[in-house]
Amino acid sequence: MKRVIQLKEFSYILRINKSKIVDHWLDDEEVKNILGTHQMNLSDEQKKVFYELFECVIGIMQWELTIAECPVRVKFLQILSKVSVTTAELFTLFISLKNSVSYYFYKEGMLSFGLSSDIEKTFLKLTNELYLAYEQINDNKINFKDEHSNLLNEYKKAVDLSNIVSKTNPKGIITYVNDRFCEVSGYTRAELIGKPHSIVRHPTMPSSAFKELWDTIKEKKAWNGLITNMKKDGRKYVVDSTVVPILDIDGDIVEYIAIRHDVTEFEQTKEQLSTLNKAMKHKVDELYTMTQTLEEQASIDVLTGTFNRMKFEEFFDLEFQKAKMQRNKLSIILLDIDKFKSINDTYGHDVGDEILKDIAKIISKNVRSTDTLSRWGGEEFAILLPGTTFESAKIVANNLKNAIAEHTFNSVKGSITASFGVAVCSDEDNQEKLFKRVDKALYKAKNSGRNLVVGEDEL
């Protein structure tokens, strides 16, 4: 099941798994292609720079520093500049690093939507700032106009290495696509060159998404996001896209380069995980409801709807401990329906069951919500009265005795009565002593003529 994590835990996990993530990054095919093209066999010292740069990335994600404050930033860019890595390849490197971060956390099932969005925003901002810094470093080597005149050759090199790449003019008309673009979309170069990018737009993509894209790149800023495209045969595919405006020496946009990565399988996995999470949540809710129902069933006397003896003992233990700690009174009433066996023998057990249910209702109406009524067993009921003195408990018992005796039970002739025992917890009591006294009081009431309330003071 996917586990939602917060920023502090996210940064901690990034640090302890730094080696795994950077190793995965450097082992990515696109990264290896870039390094191979420029014959870069990273030395241990250079690899250390890559690891230190990722440490800066972690700090940026924690809002502890900016890329401008990262001391290893210049070293990293100088390594790339020395072998003439293009800006397009620089973007590819950082998209690959972002994907390595996301891959690790999605593989472990530990990424929230909010953090996923933060990763996208952080890497977009980070890449944009590094792009500007890289341009400054390259300015020290070559004139910008000379570089611009060689851009086509440099882009061709990036195109051969990158995943899905295209270029458009300032109006959005496609001027170049690489082989991978044709392979994924199903179109030939001839079918794509000269066409607007809407040729691969999927109808489910809202216009607002493209408005945001164009508003961003027209402001000469890079844009990053997920786009759902449509193949020539009508099937959809999802790409993680970064669109970068390319400026001339006067700062005017001359073209856009878009680097995309096919994340269709990745997005499908996310959808499957989301569906699985919903199904599992539903199942957990079902199990929780079932558990609650089973717990209730285990606590309730099925016939009368009162608590059963096991639950009474649980409440008795709790209320007894509270009374001792808080030095409060705790009284207990034990009652037994008089001549109940005779009722069962005369009228049958069905009638006896109805009488038990009726008496349970009478008692419930005449005790407080803070009192605990339980069926102790057979025709006996026990009532716990927290914060109640012995005298008050006797009054409650007498009220109950009268309510039962005065009630008309339609299924039997004459009245039905009950006998009551009453006791209160003392400082020297334990639960066993208290219950024995109330049981003796009830026994005396039964043997003294029934339909009586006998307190422990009469023993």
C-alpha cells in the first residue's frame, strides 16, 4: 500500500538512500549515452562531485539553500562544459535525476501527491537556474553568436541521445523530430515536419494546460509537466515534457526545444496503485466495520440488548478502579425476577423471553445514561451506579421495584415482581467483597418474601 510521507521524512530518506538514487541516475541509459558520446569516463573525484551536487538538491528540497549557494555547482558545470555537453543534454541529465528520485519513492510506495508536485517544481526551477549558470560558463569560452551558429549541430547530437525530442519555431510549428518521436507517435518525419504540435494532442488534454505552457515559455521561462498525447493509431501515451525557449543574442526567442520521456507505463502503474489503494481502503473499512460489529456482538446480550456478563465485569473493573483513585462512591444493584421459573413453566419460554426484554426496557428508562445495565445471567440483572451513595442507590432500586410491579405484562395474568440487593464500595473493599455483599443482600430479599429491596446495612 502506498504510504504518504511528509517533507522531513522525505529528506531523511533521500539522504540515507543517496547512493542508490545517484547510482540509478548514473546507470540510466540516457545518462550513459551522454557520457559515452563525450567520452566521459568519470573519475572517482568527478563522481564525488555528482554525489555532492545531489546533496545540494536535497538541501534545496528542504528549503535550506538555493542552487546559487551550492559550492559544488560550478565544479559540476565545469566538468560538463569541459567536454562541451550541450544545454539540451544538461536538461536531459536533470530530468533523468528527477526520474531516479521519483522512481525510488514510487517503487517503495512512499510518495504523496503534494511531494510529487514539489519534486516537479524543484527540478524545473533548479534546471532553469543551472541552465543560466551554464550559459555564463560557456560565454567565457565562445561568443554567443558563434555558439548560436553551431546550435543546429549541437542539437542534432542531443537529438540522437535524448528520449523524445522535437523543435518548433516561435509559432509552434514543428521543425525537427528525432527517431524516438516518430517511433512513439507512429508518424513519419514527413507527416510531422511543418505541422503544429496539436497533431499529437489527445482530446482529453484541457486547453488550460496548453495555455499555461505557452504563457510560461513566451515569458522566456522553461516549462515542465505531464502531457497526454495520441499516437497515429489513436492510442494514448503520456510524456514528461520540458520545453525550453532558445534565445538569440538580443534575447529574442528563436525556437523552442522540447525533451520528453515516455512515462506511460509509469503513469499506468500510478493509476493501478491508486485503484489498489482505494480497493484496499474499502476493504479496510469493511474489516473495521465488521470488527466493530463483532465487538458489539461480543459485548451485548442478544435477547435483551443490554450488556452481557463479560462486558459487565469489564465495566465493573474500570468503575471500581476509578472510584478508588478518585475517592468517589460506587454503588451496585443486583436484581432477580421473582418466580421466573414458574412463568416459563406456565406460559412457555417465548413468553419468558418477552418479559426479560420488557423488564430490561423498564430498567433502562429508570436509570441514568452514566449507569451500566447488564444481564448477569438467566433472570438476573446487575446495575453499576458510579458516583452514587448507598442511600441514593436504594431509592433507585425501590423505584425500579415499583415500576416493575406496576407494569402490565400483556402475556401473563397478574403482576410480575423482582427482588433487589444494594451495596456500596468501601475503602477496604475489593471487587469480590463488594459483589459478595450485594449478592447476599439479594439472597435475603428473595428469602424474605420477594418484591423487596434489601441493602447491605440489613445483613
